[in-house]
Amino acid sequence: MKKLLFILPLLLLLVGCEEEADVPTIDDIIVGTWSVTTMGTFANDDCSGAMDYTEWGLAQAFGITISFNFKAAGTVDMTVTGFGKAETETLDWTATDDQLCIDGECMSFTLSNDDKTLKFVDSEDAYCEDMSGEEVDLNQTECGTAGNDWYEAVCYEYTMTK
């Protein structure tokens, strides 16, 4: 019995010293290939109201897909496939626990419990674009008078899965 009382604390000490499992960093989680699975806009530019998935449904009807292959070196290959062609662009990326930045454009995200789904909600302010595609500093009335295109403020959500 005395031996058991001596061995038991040693066993408890050994069990207590087991190595902890490595907890993956956000970079570890992000690295890999992610596919856009849904994309929609909120009814209101303050990110409230019903979601409209019409444009995403139309894109899918034409077989358009979007994927991101995040690499550990800090680059990501964004591939858009549709109409029998694939276009790939290589961009830079960084991440924190709640923001993913691609080529300097940062967005907040939420990550699912199983680390397999990223959901982004972001908004864009209204703006005026001239005929060459450049943003110009005009209000809506001035934009129309100048013959430019006005884009309303929008809030959108999209989801990517690994």
C-alpha cells in the first residue's frame, strides 16, 4: 500500500506534464484554398434588413466560381472561373484574429467553430466614378450632371468555405 501511495503522485505528476496540443494561429487557419459559397447584399446600407442573393444566383447560373488559395508566404491566388476561362491574380494578404487584409483592403470576419467557414460583412460608401473608371469627389447631383456614374452605398456579406 505504501508503494501505491508513492507511485500515485508520480503518475499524476507525469500526466500533468503532458505537452499541450499546438493551437493553430489565424495564419495557420487561413492558409489553404477557400471557395466563395454565398454572396449577397443587405437591403439597407447600414447592414440591416433582408439579404438579396440575386446577383450571386445569376453568377452561379452561368457557372462562375471564385476561389482564394492563401499561401504561407503572404500571397493569395484569387481565381475567378467562368465561361470556360479562369483568371488568376496574385495578391498580398495579412490577418489578425478579426481582420483579413488582401492588397491593403481589410475586412472584419467571423470564423466558424470548426475553422472551415469565413463570413465577411463589409460596406462601401456611395461614390461617383468617371468614364475612365476613376473615383471622383462629386455628390450625386454633380456626378449625374457631369455624365458620370453614381454608385449607392452598399453593405454586403459573403461566405467562404475551406
